[in-house]
Amino acid sequence: MIQEKLIKKAQQYLANTYTRYPIVVTKGEGCWLWDLDGRRYLDFLAGISVCNLGHVNPNVCDGVIAQAKKLFHVSNLFYTEPQIKAAEILVEHSFGDKVFFCNSGAEANEAAIKLARRYSWKKYGEKRHEIIVMENSFHGRTMATVSATGQPRFHEGFVPLLEGFTCVPFNRIDLIAEHLSGKTCAVMLELIQAEGGIYPAKKEYVKKLRDMTASKDILLIIDEVQTGIGRTGKFFAYEHYDMEPDIMSLAKALGNGFPVGAIVGKGHVMEAFEPGTHASTFGGNPMGAAAITTTLNTLIDDGIIKHCEEVGKYLHKGLLSLKKRYPFIVDVRGMGLIWGIEISTDGNELVKEFLQEGVIINCTKGNILRLVPPLIVKKEEIDIFIDIANRIFERKKG
């Protein structure tokens, strides 16, 4: 009863911008969540690819609590040691030379868009401002990032969109070549279209795209908001493609649940940002920076990326066994611990059935089940998921 009353109160006071699960979550630990009634759930959503280290990771908790006892916030008019440490570790483990901190994935992609335009404006003038983006992409819900998003359903009710974005089909290098011009300043894409249904970029496509953009001094922006921080079995997804972007956007798992974002860029590109050109009041604040540093250090020191690679293969094997058994499973795709199960039936109804069985997943595009468990997930927990999936799919099959 208490849970139902709270849900009604939420519906009374909160803006209706989310389709929520009918539970009130009260606590989490590792790969598990508990609701107000004390029921436990195996979490294969991880806050939508956020809690890569699991819920309430002790290292991150200790780091944030220790920082909270020293300093919350002073603004970016001052230097702070936590922010410098967070930037240093990102640079040490990526292609980049400098970092700009913000608070979310949309903010990170906004910063990337502004940086790309600013870089080309300084070097080539204002006519070179267009950005090529991909159909089926998702980059955020602010006006610039929704304009860059290649899914019309996110545009409804928000036209006119910002100009300067050209949308082309994903994985089609020939169409990229057709649309590059003297007005193009950047190409922006996800290496795995996550919100779009877990569609990975092809290696040959990315290689040719990198060569093509580099030869014309067109910046390559990689949106790693959902794929970064170990999710794919490497620190960043671009490492699978044997190339380096010019700008990378990060958020979600960067603070393991603490609201932080960042862009990482090559030095000559980041120089386009000067005092007054971009800012974030809370970006890189001591609390967020402490969350970033402890998250990344834990990821590295505890060997979690290697673990993700290993258990990701184990999960993939289990998903393929499901595909072999159930004809309504059309495809299984992904890497590391980001997977999509494409089905020929209503995915949202299956999400409800999983919740009833004590497993949290979600659905994108109406028929693709998205699995993004914490990277610390054990094989035994994967076995639980596969067993429950078999039980649900068997009912669907019948």
C-alpha cells in the first residue's frame, strides 16, 4: 500500500516525462535492487548503463563521502585538486590531451558540437559549420543534441530544429562521401547505436570514415556516453576500431551514478575553447570529480574491464542459445556487456514479464530488449537471467 501511495504522489507532483516501472526503489547493492516492499530484483539495466561498478560501490561511496567533508563547490573560477586528478586520469587512459567537464551526456554532446564549430570557425570561417550525423542515432534532448539525433520521434513538437545538421544512413561510407563539402566541420556518431537498438558500427566503415575526415581536417566526434568506461570490454569503444577520434563525449558511467559528463579532445582542437566560449557552473565540481576519480581507479585497479570482456562472452553464448531455441528472436548483437535481443513481438510486454519475474531490463524501438548489466556481474547472475528468460520465452513460444 505504501508503494502505491508514493507512486500516486509522484504522479501528482512530478512532470510526466518518463514511462516508469511500477515500483519504488529503496536500495541497491552490486547487481541487485530492492523495492519498498522488500522485493529483490536482478538489475540488467544498471541505471541505463550508468552503474558499471554496481550499485553503492564502496570505493566510490568512500571517495564522495571523504570529499563531502572537505569541499562541495567553489565554481570554476578556482582550481581544485579533485578536478585536476580527474582530468589527468582521463587523459592518461585515452587519446586526448585536455578535458572539459559538465554534468550529463546531453551537455557533453552540446560541448562537442560547440567545440567542433568553434574550431572550424577560427580556422576556416563561419561558413564551415555543418555536422553530419547518423540516422537512428541518439545524442540527447537539448535543442542542439535533439537536432543532431537521427530519430524523428524525438523531434515531434520541437520544430524548427537547429540548422546545420545533415543526417545520413549509418554504416554507409558512400553516403558520407556524398555529403562532405566545404561547409562540413565534423562527423558525429555512436560506435554502437544504443538507444537506436544496439547497432554496432562496422570496422571497415569506421576506418574509412576516420581516413576521410582526417584528410580534410573534418573533426570526428565519437559519442561514448553509453559505450565508454569499460562497457564494451575496453576502456572506450573506439579502441575496438584501431583509430582515434578528435573529440569524445562521456557521461553515464563516468561517475557510477553521480551526475557528471565530459568531453575529451586532442590538444589542437581543445585550444578552440577559450575563456568565455563555453562554461558549466557545476562541471568538474569537487564532489563529481571525486566520483570520477574513484570510479576510474576502481575500474582499472580491480581488473573490471577484463572481467567485462570475459563475462560478456559468457552472456553472448547464453543469448545465442536463446536465439537458437526461440524463433521469435530475430537477432542478438552487441559486445562486452551491451547487448540487444531483437524480437518479432512486443518488447515492452516482455519487459513487464521480466519485472514480474524479478529482472530489470528495458526495450528500445519497441522490439529490442536492451541488456546493460553492471560490469561486475557474475556468471551465476547471468545464469539466473538466462533461466528466467527461458521461462518467459517458453511461455511466449507456447
